[in-house]
Amino acid sequence: QVQLQESGGGLVQAGGSLRLSCTTSGRTSSNYGIGWFRQAPGKEREFVAGISRSGGRTFYAESVRGRFTISRANAENLVNLQMNSLKPEDTAVYYCAAVRRVESEVLPETWSEYGYWGQGTQVTVSS
């Protein structure tokens, strides 16, 4: 069992930055890959970024590659998503989610493969 809690959302102007954090809990949380997803009103939930259980492998959607950076500190049960050069189209509710995968596996981009979710945090980018 893994519990997740997001924090760090808010309102920012286009071109600005935000850092989202996902705090995990549970004895085996370090055995899970963590993904960040987002969902804008009227749109499907989409994969944003992911990180393997040790933090050694990272994965990004093409729309955020070069602007967002995912990292994790297992000793602190923390996964961060640094978001730079934000655009209005980045506006959405952002969720972190956990999936059990070994280190060598690519993390899935399909939200339904993730078994544990946080409640989400709103990110709004104004133009």
C-alpha cells in the first residue's frame, strides 16, 4: 500500500516556474515508479513525466521535455517536478501516481496502469 500527497501548485504567469512535490508513504514506497499526470477540463488525463524506483531513469512527454525535470529522494519519500518556462496550455490539475515496476522497466504512460494516486494539485498559468 502506498499513499501519495501532492503540493506546490498555484497561479503563475507564462514563462514562470513552479515546483510540485509528491510525498509518498508506506513501507515499500521506494519499490514503486512514480509518474506525474495532468488533466485539463474536458480533456483526457495525460502522462507528463515519470521516474524509476531508484531515480536512475526518467521519462518525459514530448510536450514538456526540456522544460520540466523530475527527481526523487527516497530517503525523504519525496518526488519533485520542477516546471520551468510554463505555458498557458500547462494549466491543469496535476497528479502523482505510483506503479510497481523493476528498475529496468520503462514506466507506462497509460494512467490506468497506476494503482495509487494522490488527490491532485491545481496549476494555472496565465497569459
